[in-house]
Amino acid sequence: MAQNLNRRRLVQAFAAVTAGTLAAPALARNECAVFTRQTQEQVTPDAALKRLQEGNARFVAGETIHCDLRQQVRETATGQAPFAAVVGCIDSRVPPELVFDQRIGDIFAARVAGNIVNDDILGSLEFATQLAGAKLIVVLGHSECGAVKGAVDDAKLGHLTGLLAQIRPALAGVEYRGVPSSKDKALVQRVAERNVYDTVKKLARAPVLAGQVGEGRLLIVGAMHDVGTGKISWLA
């Protein structure tokens, strides 16, 4: 009797382990499934934000999801349906797909020094949302931003001069004493955050985007990436 009981427990334990082993790839396949128009439509703006928040948590914890990117290339070859768009800096330490643990076909990414928004990027975001169906726009700034430092110092260099001039107003929106300097790390951080905040406001006033926000089809948020930890904090 005892021998049969032990054998039965062993079989049950083996079955549980086997079930867990088989369940893991199934979960991975689900996480790696590319977005389609149908699945994109089922994502709410709040759910899109949560997906990015959870992705960054995995990135920081070193628990990113690994998918067959070649398969995703094949599955997105005839179309795309990203659930979100990210406006980020060109800084090599802040690639949106990596820091949010997303993959091919998941997000639109517009990158420019200082994560500014001009008419071209605004038009791109109108396409990404109104026409392509993305439910969320994230303006992603980051710590130790070289463009923000240049704006604080009022640096001049070719076409970069005009770009930094678009960040410079954020300096007027924060408090500081004396001559502003990029050596003041706290000031640089405040200006970077203010720059994100101002950009979110600019996007929220754009008629095409504002209409979608008013209808509850779109959310526009600001966030800051810490280049020292990889963690993303969300701005009110």
C-alpha cells in the first residue's frame, strides 16, 4: 500500500513538473505574438501604459522576454499594428524597445536629441495614432541628457543650435540661481523633466491628438529614464 502511494505521488509530481514545463513555452508564445489590428483594438490606453510599465519592470529586474525575432519579422511583413508610440532621445542608452522590453511590431519610436517634437514628429504621431491605431504616446526623457545640458549652457553648433533652442524654454520653467550650468546635475534633471512636461502639453493641444484624447481613444504621458538604473519613472 505504502509503495503504491509513493508511486502515485511520484507520478503526480512528475505530471506537475511536466505541465509546468509545457506551460512555459505556451506563455512565451502568447507574449511573443505580434500585434494585429484585432488585438490592437482590444488594448485600452490604460492597458497600453500598463504593458510598458510591466516591460520596464522586467528590464530592470533582468527578466526580459526572449522571442524569435525572425519569426516576428515574417509575421509583420505584410502589416503592423503597434499599441503605443514613444518619442525619445537619440541617446544610445535609452532605446525604447529595449527599456520597455518590447519587440518588433509593438511600438512606434521617434527619436531626436532632447526628445523634442517638431511638425514632422507631430505628423508622425498623428499617423501612428489616428491612422495606425496606437493607443498611447509616451514622451520619454532621461537623466544626464546631453541635449538638455547643451540647452542649459546655451551651446552653439551648426544645426544643433536651432534644436537646443527648442529645449531652452524649459529652463525658464524651473527655478535656479546665478548663471545656469550643466555642471549643476539637479538643474539639468529639472530642466529635462520640464522639457518632457512641456512636450506633453504641446501634444495634448494638437487638434488631431486632442480629439482622440477627448474620445478616450488615446493617452499622452511623460516619463523619465534613469541611465544609471534603467528604471523609468512616470511624470504626473
